[in-house]
Amino acid sequence: MAAMVLKDKYFRHFTILDSNLGHRPSVMWRSLWGSLELLKEGLVWRVGNGRQINIWGDKWIPKLSTMRVQTPRTLLEADAKVSEFIKEGSKTWKEEMIKGILNEEEVALVCSLPMSTSGLPDKLIGLTHRMDNLIKIVKDYYCPVCKIHKETAENASPVQKWVSNEREMQELWADWCEKLSINDLELMVMVLKRIWLRRNNFVFENKFEKPDVLFKLAADSLFQFKQVQQQSHKNQDAGIRRRRSCRWKAPAKDQVKVNWDAALKIKEGRMGIGVVIRDENGDVMVSLCSQKRNVRDPLVAELQALRQAMKLCADLNITEVIFEGDALKVVRAVNNLESSWEWHGQVVEDIKKVLRNRTSWKVIHAYRESNCVAHFLAKFSFTVNEDRIWIEEGPEGMQVYVLKDKNVVTEVE
């Protein structure tokens, strides 16, 4: 209710980011409005149709420095929009135009940005990269424990509180690695952690552990950690055994199963797509190999492969489909009812839109061991120069994997 009242009074005809403080604002609105600049610093544009994003002034380039285009403006107007870089029909980047305007690094970054094939609008999303340059702001910059030395970046480590002839933590650590056994080294790590936690407990809760208590807690933590690791290894071994026993499962009667996979050569910026459509008997109906350029993110590659598989099924007018892939993050993303706020979210939303319109299409996860045919096709894609589609067959070498899957179907029957 409060949000509706504030919008009606202060930013009825535009977004909150474009709002003004207004005349005689309320205490609540003054407080919210005062934090908008901080909010804007943490927002970047995700490209949809490009109509809202200013090429030169807005943050929309996925790099850690400024997120803005750094190339001096020469050809386009100061208020030119990103939509001028996008081909309206195919929803792809105008690579030649971009190469003539931006520098080489920015060309690679822009052309690798995924596009929305459905023309979704641009969207402001949160900045999720590593924040290496954050500055800690404190009222008192002296060590909270000794109150003598300044708590700088160099002596923030608890080791620096000790009397030592070593000048750098790296040197001290190297010395420990040479002189201490692995068990003593592990215990030392836990002790350092407890010292730092003791510092924080003293600052925020006014509690200070005695050395003997600290050492006991460190030893207990190490013991618990090793127990968890042992159990984790057992679970991992069991998981590996289960995965090795996984095999492709045929779809139900009157359904088809579409397996998809992607292969990526990051340095070359190339990806391969493999798609295979099979019926309830495990027989191949259609197989596809395709290549795409300017892809450097494995997750984007898998999303592109799934989108290509869906386009193929739509072109063939197949209604009852199970899409199966080994990219768990992709499967979870496209089945998530909440909006995607990632850099690649426009592709996720495109796929979700297709699934909403085709309720008999489902996307499920399978381990790589159940996805061998699509994996082979994705690798094979690097050997072809254009999209290849085979009807009731595939490239040489694929049939071996198909027969293995069909043998499993026969055994189950």
C-alpha cells in the first residue's frame, strides 16, 4: 500500500529511478530518494531490444571497470541507442558496424552478449561481479584489540598481531609449509580462523576468548571438518557409481525425447550444438549439428543449444516433447517461475515464454552418461561449416551411441 501511495504521489508517470525529491516530501520518501544514487551505482542494463540503453553513457558492457563504452565517440550521435547495433529482423548484432565504432575488446564483449529472439525490452539488473575494490569505512581505524596499531590492510590478518620477523604473510605461510606437517598446518589454519573470529566477537559482541579456549575450538572445528569431508567423499563415490549406471530412457508412447548439448571453444569464441530427436523405441527421427560464433560463456552455450532444439521442434510441429540435457543450471533456470536477473536472463525468459505457450513441452535433467548422442553431435559440429540436419540418421560415428541406448531400451522391455 505504501509503495502504491508513493508512486502515485512522486513518480506516477515514470520509474522511481527518474523521480525527483518533489515539494515538501514526506520523511519516508526523502529517505528512499536519498538512497537512489547508491542503488543506481549497483544497476546495469541487460540488453533486450536496445531501445532504452544509451551506447555511450549507460552501463551495459560486462567488464569489471566501468561497465560503459570507453571508445571515444566519432560516428554516432551522443544519444544513440544500442538498438542501432541490432538487426531488427534476425535479432543479431551488426558486427561490421560495431567493429567500425568500438575498440577490439569492446567488440568482442558486445558481440558475445546473448540476444532475445522475442524482442524483450531492456532490463536493469543488479551488478553481480566480484567486488574487489570495496573500501571498508570505519570510525576508528586502530586495532580493536590492542588499540595501538592501525588496522590497515597489511595487519588486518590476525597473523600480523604476532611478534614475527617475517614481513609478509606469504613468506610466513611458505615457511610453515616447509617446516610443519600437514596435520599441524591444517590446525594452524583453524587457529588463524578462530583468532579472526575472536576479533569480530570482541568488536561486535564484546566477548573475548582465552587462548586455551580458542585453541580447543580450533581443534574441534578441524575434527568436525575432517568428519564432514570423509562423509562427503563417501557420498561422492556413491554418486559416481550411480552416474555410471545411468542410461538413456525412452519417452512414453506418443512422445518424443529431444536430447541437446553444447560444446565450447572459449578462446576461439565458437560453440557447437548437438540435437537428436528419438521416438519411444529409441529410433532416431532427426539429428542436428550447428555452430555459433561469439559465445564464451558455457551457460549461454547450453541455453543457445536448448533454444535451437526448441526451434527445430517448432519447425517440425512436434507437440509432445521431453527436452533432456545435462546442464542442471539451465534446467533449473528455465523451470524457475521467478524472473531471471542474470546477464543471460533474456535467453532464459525467451525459453520460458515458449514453454508457457506449449504446455506439453517439458525440460528435464539427465547426467552426461545419458546424453552421449547429443554430446557427440555437439563435438562433431566443429567439423561442419554450416547447419546440418539429418532425417532418420546422423553423421558417421553417431550410430554407435544410438545402438547403446537402444540396447538399454530393449533390456527394459
